Amino acid sequence: GMRAAVPSPSPSRASLRAGPRRARRVPRVANCWTMGAVVATNAVEGTLGAFPNSALAEDVQSMLFVAPRESGGNEPDHDPPEWRFKPMYGTLDWRDTPNEPPSAVEAAESLKRLGRKCVLQIDCNRLTPKRGAHEATLAKLVFCFRKQESSSADSTEEEDTDHHPTLTNYQVLTTSVSVIERRCVDLFLASAFADDDEDEKTKNPGKPLFSEILLSRNLSAMIVGKDGETTDASIPDNDVTFASTWPLRKALHPLCLNLRNVTWHGFLAPGDVSPELAALALVLACSIPGSWSSSDFDLRANARSSRETQKLARCDDEVFDKNETSLPSRRELRRDIEQTVLGSSFFSPGWRDTVSNACVDFLSDTERIVGDGYTGNDGDFEKQYPSRWDTFQFIARVAPATEHALRVLYAYANDAPEVIHARLGAYYATLDGYGQANAHDVLLHPWRAGVITGADTDRARNKFRDELPQHALLVLRDLCMRDKGPSLRATYAHGGLPFLETDTFCDEGDEGVFRTRNESRGACAYLFLAAVRDLCAAFRDDGDDATGGFKFVELNTSLTGYKTVFHPRIRVQNALTSALTSLVEVQIAEHECRVLEDGNSETLVTFCERSTPRVSFHAKPESPETITTAKEDEATLVEICRVVLSAYEAKRSQTADQSRDALGSIARAFLAGEAHAADCGTRGNEKSGSDLVLDHDFESIEEVNSGIECLRQAACEVKVACEKHVGSIERLVQLTERRAARSGHRKRLVANVTAVKAVQGASIVLLLLVDIFSDDFAFSFSVESAEEIRDMPDDLRTEASAARRRVLLSATALRAACSEGNARQAVRGAVDGWRQNAGKATLRTLQEMGRTYQVDDA
């Protein structure tokens, strides 16, 4: 008979509920696309009855529909044994696949017949994953799928739920397609090093789209050539191998099954996933070799995964650093998360149980980790983090569900019913993917893609953003849409992170079950769960049966004060804050060298710190030319600082910036020759993420490529330069105190101390430029509205990018010279940069900004 599409819930779920679950509120079924758009009013025969909770167009349903098997279990005449498996692993025999069908419909039918055979292959314990990334994960999936199928036939069989809990077909499918992508990308990157005749594009693959990777003939050659039973290291690059891998391409093709996109973007509901589709994806994943050889490629693949792990760990740290007080406690969330999710109509009925179970699993199942992120006190205390598997399964279930729920509301707010359902060959409206916002709708982008308003060619405004609670909007954009954010759904969907504690491919060596020192703490996933809880609690379906409708009520939750972390300009401001702290350390040190001429070849020098003598020594005097040049450089930087400060004040005046002006205070004190108070630099120009004007809170691919990240890096370079400058002086002073300093050391100490003011001036100028150039106003300061800034011509954007990169180059040069303990060289390089043509042009622009400020002020 027909196998159940969804296994029974895990027994562990029942113990989490006290008493019978109360009746849940179900959204009203309105017209064809409003709140009840994807909930079938009546189950019917055929494909619609097979996908009652999924948002799939009829042609996509036909592609994914697996017809029930006839009673008796015998294969029908139209299902010949066309697919064969390798006897060693039980994986798909790529060398003996049938010919590719002429149409996508026939290919889909052939793949679904393969799915039936895959179910039998796993049931008979004849499938072993090939070596490679996520090998332990695939082994877990095979075990759980086989256990699930056998338990459906024998409900009395005991189950080891602690080590191998029941997994639904949906979980098997989403995990398998992630592993498929990871292994294909690994092989594609390997092809760049394994074939000397490959063209230059493949030699430098960059970041190709996954659809482009699947069309690579080298990828097909490596899949077929490394088929588990050969040690030949050559790549059989020919048309035969490419034709043999058509099942992989068609299973993921937008005009065929498209398994990866319909699942990870929330169109296919968990309860509608058939075991045949899940088994098909699992066998394909197990049939792809995870590596080609033990060459340098494997090290490159490991390094790529390490970068993903380190990125997520960095994002976790930044979230904790800026919003630790805004995150709700685990106890608070655990107390009401299940009731909040099940009692809200934010998620459609087909998703609520899945989301509720995922949230409870994530909050309940933790492992004990020794050390607090390896801060230097290993083993000093214990801290609980969620396990890798629970974090992945939470994202894999809740992120698609959230995207689907938001997409339905987006369609209602923008009168766009066409975006709700997955259609063959059509772009989807997605929660992430800001880099392609011009090609398809991005749910939280300020503007819709390709929609014309009236006679204009401007994109229509996204009305849905105005409906969301602002703190939830900031959280979702930080977690899903920022270039330097975690990109939670995409990061896990692409398979770049380990899913199990025994997945070791992302770290050097065999780490077993131990965490690495750059391991994710789950803060971003935890923040995502808190945002989902708030959305469910605040959502109200207030439409009538004719028109539908919704709203979010105001709630005072712990996330209300959330400060955005990953917006590029906020990252710049945070780097400025940190750099100002280091700059103030240079100012408050008040280093001074008092020189006493004694008429000999050396002078007597007394080094003072805050006007207090610390050490005296003899040093060779500098030449008059050197002293004159140093004074001229210092005067030049002081004058440049004056010009840049005027432009900085112009920018703050024109943009109505009301944040604390610590940077301006430090600059004005420097020009007045005053030692600035320390507290002025400890907080900087810090802006609250919740204070951002949302019209400017978007991040297009043009903004990512406009060099804004260069400014953050420049501020970090200035911070290091200040620290190195103070450190070099302290090191030379200690050598002198121990009488270990040579003549060159003493001379360098005098030079570095006398260049302190010039180094301060160069640092202040760079930080002022970082603040000025962080806004497009610096390159189009004559415009009168934000709309004009948004539509800045391409030549101005190119100019902005070039200017930001020059700031970074100057900051890097300053840091390099200060790191070598050569302050005079750092000052000389800063002055020379302003004397070049690009520096002169920038200075003229800044002078014009300053004059504009003076005129407006008058």
C-alpha cells in the first residue's frame, strides 16, 4: 500500500505537553490568495489533495506529485528496472543511468520512479554514503529514514530517540539537498586545480551560482570518474559523463523538480513531502563523492568551511556584544514558545506543529561546553550552547516557514498574489537574496523589483515593511539580508557548516565531539527564535471573508530595544567608536621629550609622561633640516584637519545628525592644542540601530560594492596604528630604563615622541574622512532629498568607491609605519598622500563642503 507521507510525531513530543492541546485558531480562508491562500478548503483527488498545505502552482504540483502505488506491491508495467545501484555502496551507478528524457515532465516522472527504488534501497540496508563532507550527517539520515519506514510497518518496535530521533521526510529532504550543494561545490573547486587545460574562468571560479556549477562538465566528470570504485586520479572529461549526471541537474532544475528551492524557500510544506522525494535526495547526496584526492584542494575546502564557521562565530559575538540585555532569557522563551506559536495564525496550519517542535527542540536540547569561547581561561566554568544538529534543524524548519508566512503577508500588502506560489521557471519572492533585488522581490527590501509606478521607471515601494514591528524588521534584516551578517537561511542551506558534532570537515584535524575555539554559540539562531516568537504574539488576522487582512499589534518585549548590528554604516560607526578609544589613549598619555643642549655631540633628553619625568638619557641631536621638515609636516596636517573638520560639520548639519559628536570634540580640542578628556572618546559617535531612518536602511548590491566596508577597515587600521604608536614608545622607554637601548633606539624614541601630535592629526583626519564618506552626501552634498541620494549617478558611485578605497590605503600605510615604530615615516606618508592629484581633488571637495556649511550657517 501507499506509505504515509509523514511519519508519526516523535514520542518525545508528547512528554512536552501537559494535557490535551487546546483547539488552535485557524486563519480564515478568504479569496484565492489572502490569508488562507495556501490552505485547501476541501481535499480533492489528484495533485491538490497531495499538497493541501503547500504553496505550489499546478504545474509544480504535477512535477512533485508521486502517484500512490497499486495494492499488492508489484511494480506496474510502465516502471521497468531502468535504474541501477553500485554493489559496493548501494549508491546510484552514474555510469549506467538511462538516457535523459526529452522533456522536463518525462524527466520528473523518471526521477520519481527512481525515488521509489531509493526507498527500497534504503529499506534493505543497502546504502552507504561516500566519503566527504557531511558523511556523518548522511549516515544519520540513512539510519533514521530506514528506522522511520520500518516503524511505520511495526509500531511496536522500540526506538532509540536519544541518539537517533525520528526525522520527518521534510527534514531528510532539506538536509540532503544542503549536502548535495556542499559536495558539488567542493568538487567544482577541485576541478580548478585538477585540470590543467581548463579555461581561465574555471581556474578562478570566484563565487559562481549553484546553477552554473551544476552545468560544469568538470563537475560531472569528477562525479562519474570518482565513482567509488576507481583510484584513477584523471578526470574523464567528455560528453558521456555530462549526460550521465542528468538526474542531479533535473532534480534541482527550476523547470523540473527544483527540490532545493521549493523546500528551503518554504513553498513545500513539511506534511506534503513524500518519502520518495526524500529518499531520492538522500541517495543523490550519498552518491556524490565528497573529495577528489588528498591534495591541496582538500585543505582549501576545509579552509572555506572554517571561514563559514568563523563568520557565524563572529556574528554571534557581535550580537551578544550589542544586544545582550535585549535578548529574552531562555527560561522565558521555553515557558511560552509552544503556546505562542500554536495559538497564533501567523504560520499556516501546515507549518505550526513543525515550527513549534523545532523551537522546543532548540530550547530544550543543549550540550555542556567547557570554557567561555576560549577567552584565555580554559575550563574556568561551564556554559550551555545548543548543539550543531539542533541549531541546523531549527533553521532548516523555522526559516522556510517564516519566509513563507512573510511572503503571504507581503502579497496581501502589495496586492501581489502572484508571488505566493512557486511557479516553474519563475523567480521567487525571498527573505534573503538582496544581491538580486533588481531581478526578484525581496520581502524586506524598501522597493519592489521590476514594478513600474505610473509613467515613471522607479520601482514601487514595498508597503509590507510599514506593517512589520520595527524591531522585528531590524532583526530579520540583520540575520538574513546583510552582506556582513550571518545570512542564516543561506549559510545552512548551502551546507557550509558542520551539522553534527562528528562532522569534522570544517576544522584542522579530527576534533571529534569537541568544539573549536571559533565555534558558534547559537546567538543568531536564538535571536531569530525570539523574533519569531514576537511575530506570532503580535500578529492579528483581522480580515473578513471577502477581503482578508492583518496587522501587528504593539508589544513591549525584550527585543523592542534591539540595536541593528550588521548594517554597513552601523559597522562603520562601531569601528569609529573603537578607534576613538585608542586615539584618546594617545592624547591622555601626554608624552613629551625635554631636550637640554649641553654643547656636546649628544643632548640630554628627559622623557616625561603627563608632565612627570620618567627617564633621562643622552641622544644624538637631529639635523636642522629634519626638524624643519617634521614641523612643516605637522603644520600641514593641522591645516588639513581644519579643512576636513569643516566638511565634517557641514555633513552633520545637512544630514541633521543628532548623535553625540565625540569625534568632532576631539578634533576641535586637537586644533586648540588642548588635551582632551578621556570620556569623550570612550563612546564615540555611536548610533542606535533602532534610530536608523528606514528609507536609508537598505543594502543593495551597489551599496555593498561601493566601498563602505573599506571605511570600517580603515577605522580598524587607525585603531591599530594608535595602539602600535603608543606601544612602540613604551617599548623604547623600557629599553632605556633598563639601559639596554642603543643609540638608534634612543634617537627613534625622541623622533616618535616629537611626532605624537602629527600622528594624532593624521589619525583624526582619517577618522573624520571615515565618518564623512560613510554617507553618500559627501559625493552629492548639493541634493535636497534622500530620493536624489538614492538615485545617485553611477559616476558618483564610482567616485565614492574610489575615495573610500583611498582612505583605506592611507590608513593601512599609517598602521604599517606605526607598527614598525617609525612615526616620522607614517607622518611623511600621510602628507605625501594629500599632495598627490587625488588628494588635492579630495581636499577641494572638502573645502567646498566647508564653504557650503559656513554659508548655510550665516
